[in-house]
Amino acid sequence: MNKLMIATAGSGKTTKLVCEAYNRKPSSVIILTYTEENEQEIRNKFHSIYKCIPSNVVIQTWFSFLIQHGVKPYQGAMHNDLFSKSVTGLLLVNKKSGIKFSFNKNGRTISVPYSEKDEFLKHYFTSNMMIYSDKLSKFIVKCNKATNGEIADRISRIYKHIFIDEVQDLAGNDFEIVKILAQTNSEVLLAGDPRQVTYLTHHESKNQKYGTIGIKQYILDKCKKRGKFLFEIDETTLLKSHRNNESICLLSSKLYTSQPRSIPCSCSSCRDYAVEHEGIYFVKPNDVKAYLKRYSAIQLKWDKNISVIDSYPSFNFGASKGKTFNRVIIYPTKEMEHWLFNNNVKLSPATRAKFYVAITRARYSVAIIYDYTDRTNIEGIVNYSTPLE
């Protein structure tokens, strides 16, 4: 049975997928994930647990998989010119691609794309035959239809088990590909945390609303065959965090009250420690350097334009996703500050997701830089004072 596993931060999602893949041997397994960083994390996890990657397991990024198995084998079925051309790779774009020209109308820039019908190659490809990232999944969905499902059948013949990690990063026609694969003879296992959509990966009109409400709702709405769901939805197996303590779970859960609340695990291997300074803290800007010196916290910031203390390590919020640190110190945006004082403040989806990621990186303590006063009093957050030496 195909399955979607909804995870919470630190719940051991990647470990679960690695163990499931190992237990499928000798059957062929492919594990897909969105970024190269996550691909390497999966490889590292195999080596950490099993000291090797089994020969029956392939680990690949989503885009690489789509080009290798979705575009190249049957590209000629989409257009005669593609029989004599080689697709050279992927051009990652962060806005709509294949624009023929733009013009200004009433102060707005109107962009006119190349026609898919009349200017096929320019619609999908650059001049040197790199396919646009926002058109890749659409190309495959249409090519699979043009070949009467041969793309999906071929993938299913190669891989008996298809695992997709960080599934919350998929969007647009990616959802359609997941549905197509779910109707093959392969087992499809999806895992992800819908709270960690830290960047927009596609600019497509297809399935646009599911970019914010997530793949669970897409499955409930779209993934049925003869009245039966194509996926079982599991929201309990990966509910407990092996990383975050009670204070961190409580604060992060307030960001997504419609999701099941994150719970710290009770594993002796995870909780058998004794450390000072656990919980959530406000740290005044003037105390940051002393705090870093004392606790070696990792600095987390919105982007590279935020000034940090250079002699201590730092990450952008999005780049920290998937990582675990003992302690973090967060440079909050004004939106984040306002939310801390009033959890009913509406945050943009990106701000909410990135704040969630930042908070949940830590095992022991989360410090948030804020110039508090004697009257600052937020339940669950301690106003930190630098100890006297």
C-alpha cells in the first residue's frame, strides 16, 4: 500500500526512510529528495547506520530523476524536433520561464510567454536545450500521456519501491507525477513535514493552492481510484521529536495549530543527558557576543544581508533545514517579533515556515535576539541575563 508519512521536526524521518529502504532488499529502491544537501544527508545516514549504501538502493535528486527517467527516454513523443536533439540539463528558475517579451500596462509589467503549441522548443527549453525547472514536470506529465503511460511503466519496471523524502517541497505538476506513480505496480512511500515549506519551488498555475495547504490535501482531493484512496496517510509514526525538548516543541507547535502538536520523545538514548540552560530565551543585542562565547550557539538569520558575529558559525533559515544543533540563536524579523507577543498575528507562509525551521534546529536551547525590558513577560520565554564572572 502506498503511504504518506506526515513528520514533525526531529522525528527521524530520514532515518525511517533509510531503514525502510534497507529492509526492502534485494528489491530495487530509489530514494528521491529535492536538494543536493538532502541527497547527501541520506547517503550519510546510510553510512552512519549500515556502513554502506546497499547495491539495490539508488539515491537521487528529484530534478535529476525527472530528466533521466521522465524526459530523455521518450522526449521524441512530444515533438519531432526532439528526436534529433539532446537535452543538456536543467535551468533552475525562480520565476515564470520562456518569456517572449514583456510590456508595461497601467504600471504593471505584462509578460507574454512563448506558445507551447506554436513555439514548443522555446516554451520548454533554453537555446542550448536546457529544460526550464518550472516546465519539467509538465513536460513529463504530457509525455507520459502521449506514450500511453510508458514513462511511468518503465520507472515501475526499474524500481519496485519509490521513496520521496521532503515531499513538502514538491509543487505544481510534481503532484501529478506522484499520482501517476501511485497507480503503477511500485510501492510509493512519501515523507515530509508540511510546516517546512521554506521556499517556493515552482511557479505553475497547476495545483497552485496545494503549494500552501500541502500534499495531504491533494491526496484527499485528487488521489482516488475506483473510490479508494491511492495512499494511506500516517500522522502518528513520525509525530514525536527525538531532537527538541518540551519547551521547543511547545513554541514550534504554536506556529501551526492546525497540525498535530509536536511531542518530545521519551527515548532514554535521546533524553539521558544533564545540561544547564535549556528552553527558550530572549537575549539582548548587546549580550549576543557573550552568549555565543558561553554557549557556542549557531546563529540563524533570514538571509545573507543580516549582520552576524563573524567569528561564530551562522546559517540562513532555509539552509539550516535538516540540520541539528545543540543550541541556536535567532535573528528574528519584525514579523516574528510581533508573533511572539501575539500568536494571532498573521505571518506570511514563508516567514512562518522559516521561523518553524529555525526554532526546531536545537536540542537544548533557542535564544531569540530581542531588546527586552523589565516589563517583557511572555509565557515560556525567559529573559536572559549575562552571568557575572
